[in-house]
Amino acid sequence: MAAACGIYCNPVSGCVEGGPERDTPDGVVMRIAPDWYVAEAEIEEQFVRASGPGGQHVNKVSTAVQLRYDTRRPDAVPARALHRLMKLAGHRVTQDGVIVITADAHRSQRLNRLEAREKLYELLREAARTPRQRIATRPTVASRRRRVEDKRRRSETKRQRRDVDD
């Protein structure tokens, strides 16, 4: 749901400026990165019955959503983010490269659908973010001194625990 003011409003996670979705002629699209969009047609949703308590409502109504996003399609995921996405998705990705996200926390299809899309958006955003390279640094003189002093103390403590030889 995109508001006219350009703020993306989601009842699950609140409103954020800019937001993950924008309106286009071919449907709603999630903007993951400046050069990476996910079209409505690329997301497959299936509503299933939720588990857990809820009595008659839970047994009659299919409110839980299973969202599927195929990462093996051409142009589905940029090459730079594919490996990170597979690693982040973990058990949620099938052997065929399809990410399956399930949401069943709410009693309404609409809220579960929004939650599943939000989960997918967050997962894709995290994969799109390039991790910062760690710059190797040398330990300071003071930290080396503390380490050696701690080793000396531990050694002394263990030496005192030994049996005394007569």
C-alpha cells in the first residue's frame, strides 16, 4: 500500500519513507536496490490453513500464507547478491532455488500476506547490502601487555593447584 505522500504504510511494521513498494502499470513492485525490482508477477502466494489454537475459525478459513519467490529465474536476483541471499535464506530455500516464506501470526489473510511480503523484502534488502570489508589491525601495546599479564595470573593460579613434591 503506497500512500499518495510517498510513504509506504504497512499495518504490520508501520510506515517508512520511500518504502519497499511503488505502483506501476504491471502491478505493485518492491524496490530492493536502485537497480533491483521485484514485480507482482514474480511472487507466488498460496493461502493455507494455519496451525495452532483458534478453534472453528482456524479449521475453516485459510488465513496463513506461503509466499514463493524463484531465485533461479533470469534477472530475479543480481549475481552479486545471489550467494548472500541463499546463505541468509537458509532452510527457507528449496533445492530448486525457490524461497518459501510462511506467515500465520494473524487471523486475517491480508495481514499475513503483508507480513510475508515484509519478510521477503527484509531478506532481499539484507542480501542486496554489500558487507563492509574488515580492515586488519594490529593489537595495541596495552592490549598485548594485558594479555600477557592475564596469562601470567592464570599460570600462577594453576601452578598453586598442583600437588606439592616433597
